[in-house]
Amino acid sequence: MTVSALKNCLLDVFEDESLFGFSAIDGDLAEKEDCKCALVTLLTYPDLNDTYNAIEYFIMLEDLRKNILKS
């Protein structure tokens, strides 16, 4: 998938481009994983009145990942 195709998929999931971006990956990691960049997202915890719960946050991230893969 090209970066522009990925960007279009991400726009289907996120409200606007200010909630995601791309970052360069360290050279050693890029060679090891055969990746040149990483997706960086800004996700707020759904209800800031509640205490942070790592398991709920992980579930939210997994749901986002599944939505991106469906696009």
C-alpha cells in the first residue's frame, strides 16, 4: 500500500489529518523490520472523567487497527 493510499484509508477513520501523521524510523529498526516510516496517531482516552485503564485503551487501539485494515 502506498503512503497516499494509506492516508486515504486513515481519513475514513479519523476526523481530519491533524489526528495522524508519519514519522521516520531509526535506521537499525528500518533495516530489521523493512519499514521506512511509522504511523503516529493522536487518540484521546474516550472519557477523561474516568481513570485511565490500559486494557480499555488497548481494546480501543485494536478496534482502530481493525477499522484501518477493513478500509
